[in-house]
Amino acid sequence: MRRLSLFVCTSLFAAAAALAAAPASAQNAPAQSGPNNNAVNSSGQNNSDAPVAGRNSFTEGQAKSKLEDAGYADVTALKKDDKGVWRGQASKGGSATAVSVDFQGNVNSTK
């Protein structure tokens, strides 16, 4: 009888502790850094007017494709900088400009 009482008390204590901890963990959402904190944006949609630093997994070919999809042509000299941003030269509407693609897929030009 004593073992049964001990078992029941221990089980109730464990269940109460689990219920008490559940709401606290649900309230601790991870912090966001950067605009919208998207890993990759939808095609043609920027969430920043400037490149966002971060670990970039795009290959040079993928960065070039992002620029071409945004209307740029003659993409040259693409290099990934120490902030994880692909930078190069391209033309749009007959004007050559410096361009960039960040880890979120944001395509920007130097104005």
C-alpha cells in the first residue's frame, strides 16, 4: 500500500511539473534578426533596400540567375564578400551598375 501511495504521489508531482513548464516554453519564441528574417524571399520581392549580411548558400550561378530574373543583363565579376553578399556588375535599361544578392535573395543595385 505504501508503494502504491508513493507511486501515485510521484506520478502526480511529475505531471504537475510538466504542466507548469509547458506554458513557459511556449512563450519563448526565437528572436528575429534582419528584415522579416526569411531565408529566401519570393521571386521579385525584396524585404530590404540594402543587402542583409548573413551566411549565403547561393552558388555564383544561382546569384546570377536571381539578378537576371530581376531584369539585369550582362552580369559580370560576381564575387561573394566577407558578409556573405554576392556583388558584381550588371546592366538594366542600358545603364551599367553595381549589383548585389544577399542570403535572403534580395537583389539590390547601387543608386
